[in-house]
Amino acid sequence: MLSLSFSLSSFSSHGFLLNSNTLPIDFSSPFSRSQQALFTHHTLEDDAKVNLVRFSSGFPSPLAKDNRGWILDPIALALRSNLLGGAVSCASLHLGSIRPGALRGNHRHHTCNETIVIWGAKTRFRLENSQVVDKGYAEVIIGADEVAVSTSPSGTAHALINMDPIRSSYFIGCQDSIVNYSSSSNDFNVWKDL
């Protein structure tokens, strides 16, 4: 089981740092992206349709440089992973958990971009994608041993569903503007099948 503790100790042009002692992260991997896909039973094409990259939560990995665990800056990680449409700063931050079988999201924001980090349990992530014929969305399953980063451009719906029967999923959402959830600039219950 993963645990995360952090302090929002400083802000930068890329958003927030999870710890005042954050060190630069080397995102190189001993495996090619196609080899990484073999280990996690997903395709890079599926991940690309949901603007997502994933990493092992174990040591060693690009996120865990020593056996203390992983640490990351969501904005910098999304940018360095060439994910488009994410938050360019972190004006609004939310950290949450999703209990087994529960859903978070299933909404779209028309006034901000969002960068999302997901970890902790087997989690289905859905992102609106008009290029997916007949569905209008793409989705992937993130493994319990993975940390995933995704971007949701302004006007793009997203949802997270915990598929694990026991563990909770966790997420961080970083938005580049303050969202007023009671305004008409958000759509809720986008997908009726969730």
C-alpha cells in the first residue's frame, strides 16, 4: 500500500512542489516505451487516447530514485512527458481518495485545464475524446502498482472509477484557474453509464 505525505511549501511558475526538498527527477527509463507497455498490459495507443503516461510505483523507477518512495511535480511531469492540454500552473489543487467501487469526476470544466495524478488501486480512467468513433471517449485501467499522470484540456470530460475490491484509489487534480463548481462553466454527470 502506498502512502503520501507532502506539504505545499512553495510555488513556482510550473505550479507547486510537493516538498521543499524536491530534487530534479530524471525521467529516463531502462526500458523503451513499448517494453513498458508489455509490463503493464496496456498499449501506448490506448494511453495516448487518454493523454496519459504511467510509471511503476516501485523502486527503482523514474519517480522513485531511492527506497523511500516516489515524489513528483505534476505540472513538470506532464510537460516532460509531452502531454498536451494540462494545467500550466496550479491555481487550484485538490487531493482525494476514491473508495472501492466509487466514482469521482464524471464532469468537464470549460474554464480550466487540469493535470491529474492517479495511484493506489486498480482504477479506470475515462477521458472524452471525439476521435474515438462510436463512443466519444477513451478509457484505460491503471494498475495498483502504477502512478499515472494525465491531462484534461478545458472542455474535456474526465472520470475516475475505483475497480479494486479492497484498496482506495488516490488522486491529485491541479487546475490552472479557480473553478466555481456552482457556475454554468462545468457540466456534471456527463456519462450516464457510470
